[in-house]
Amino acid sequence: MKAPQNDPKVSVVRIAIWHNLPSGGGKRALHDQVRGLSARGHYLESWCPPSADQELLSIGDLVTENIIALEDFEGRSPRAVAARLVGGGTRIPARLKAMDRHSQICAQQINKGGFDVVLGSSSQLLAVTGLARYLSIPTVLYLHEPYRMLYEAQPRLVWAALPKPERLDLGAVRERLYDALWVHALRIQAREEVSGAKAYDRVLANSHFTRESILRAYGIDAAVCYPGVDTDLFFDQGLTRGRLVVGLGAFIPPKRVEVAIEAVGRISRDRPGLAWVGNCADRSYMAELVSLANRRRVTFTPYVGISQEKLCRVLNEAAVMVYAPRLEPFGYAPVEAAACGLPVVARAEGGVRETVVNDVTGFLVEDDDELPVALERVLDDPALAGRMGLGGRERAQSVWSLSAAIDRLESHLVEVAAGRRAGGD
């Protein structure tokens, strides 16, 4: 990986990081970004609340990480108790206030730290915090997606009115009162997220799909800055690939694992097994998946919380990946599969249309019914699978390499830091 001193256009900068990410693709992206920027000689220091994941790919293992308290809005504080008594909708303002206070404390410390630029990331409690409003130095936001529930039907759009009741009794009145409180709280959250996002000097998106989502949700024209994958960790190990389909993503409904099970279950001749790897699992959803696999006579092997080395091995033992989450903003799974020489069969929606090249690194299909047909094509044609695997590896090395991803991010950070200094602020 090149050092910044070798490029006269790149200067070493002091970068403050803020995040509140759960385990998953976003956390993996941030870990790789911090590791890559540090390797180039930049100084980085991180801030986060205790709610940020500290187990998977800990940022604190790479740089100094300051864990700043977050007010107890879910516990025993008077505000939290009142929220439970009145209704869940009133927890949102309490959550916003707690996060805003946390952001002020972080900003005070960062402003005194002599940093050149701040790299903010997404938050699991709300997509964008008000951190940038309190910072006096240049700011960049790497936003993986807006707060989806506010802008997508999942399965109901939160702004849509409740169905007309058959009769207006006390229960119906109570339901509508609670819904009104909840929707008003969500409007407050939406207002604060837009304000927080617009306070940043530059917003980066992980895909063109996410860029358009940010534009629709916040009215902000973000720049696309693709993440990358560590091709030293994810690579083709030359293993014998069995008749196995693999999926990757948390065991939660938005990942639509049941769609993968149904697709494999519709392969009648020499039915393959299905292995699924997830960083976390909803227990009730997992039980439903196991039951469905039994009914469809699919050999289903779930892996939860395995190491990256084990994940890479599973990707090297499979013949094809199936990928069908709902409107995934980017999705690391197809990129990691490509780096391992694994073809991908995916629904043509969301960011996956940018990570899978149809008939080159895999197949993009328009609906779920096409998934089993495309999977069989790859499983039954080793030459086709080999060609797609090679195409995936070549694309991973040229487009999705970690070095290329750090080049993209570094240029934005240096430019924003230099621009503010040049402007005399």
C-alpha cells in the first residue's frame, strides 16, 4: 500500500473518526478505512457511544478510541420511565436528546484535538446525528444509507394513515392517538437527520443507489465513494467446490433468507445444500428458517458470528452465492464472493446492480422465481462458473481492492481539509 509521502498531492492529515455502527458491512468498511488510512501515515483517533459494536473488527484495536457515555434513554432515568408509560413514540425525542448531548461532548473534545478533518459515519440509533453542527473543523460524512424506515415501506410506509376502523370504539381511538404521537416523533427525527446531514461539508455515499436515496431523503447531492474488500483475506484458495449454495447476511427479515431457501428448494435434480453466514441472528426468525428448510427438504447450515477466515473458506467451498435482500444499499457479500472467485446470483435491485455484472461475475434476475433457474445454470455448468469466477476476481482486484477504496476516500478527506484551510475558516 503506497505511503502518502510518495504522492505530492497527498498530505498527512489528522483525522477524527465518529461512529455508532452495529456489526455488519458498515463496520467492516470503517475498520478497513481506518486500517488503510493509518497505514498511509495519517493520524486517526475515534469517538463513539457505548452502543457501537466493540466485538467485530474493533476500531479500538487499530487506533485510540474514546467511548463517550450516552444518556440512559432506555433504562431507569425519569425520561425513560415516562416513555414506557406513555408509549414507544415518546422514546424518539428522548433518544434524539441523548444523542445530541453525546455529540456535543464528542465535538468539544475533537475541536480541541488539533484535527484537520472529521470523518463521521452512520449511526444505528438514527442515520445521521447532529455532530457536525458543533464542530469547528472540516467535516465529511460517510453515509451508508438514510434511516430506511422513514423513506421505504417495510412493509408499510410509516407516514400512511391507519386503515379506516370498522367502528370507532375506545380501542380505535387509543390506536390513533398512539399513531399520531409516534408519527409526530418520527417527523422530529426526520427534521433532525436532515439538519445533521446538511451540516457536513461533504457527504459520501457507498453506491449510486445510496446517493439517489440520500438525494430523495435529505435533498443532498452526495458523492459516490465505493468501499473495498481486503483481497489479501478474501481470495480464491483453489479448493474443490462442492454442490453448495451460500448466502451471506444477518439472520433478519430484510436479508430475506427465506427467499434463498425457497429458491434452493425448487431445484429438483441433485438439490444442493444451502449454507448461510450471518454476523447476528433473530432467534424467532432463525427458527422459522429452520422449519421452512425442513419443509422444503433443503439441507440448511447456518453459521453465526464466525471469523473472517472461516467465512472466506466457506466462500471457497461453495459453487455459487445467492443474494436477494430488500433494497440493499451496497452489500459487501457480492464483492467478497467475487474476490473469492465465486459467481453470484442476485436480485437486480439496490446497490447489487453495481457490484454484480450480469453474465460476467454472475446473474442479475428480475424476480424471485428466476433465482432457482439461474442457480441451476451455474451449478450445472463448471465452465460458466469458472468464467464468472475469473471475472469476479479480476473486477475485485481492479475496482473493489482496498487500496483503490482508500485512494477514493483519502482524496475526499484531503480535499475537504485543504479546501477549508484555503478558505480561511
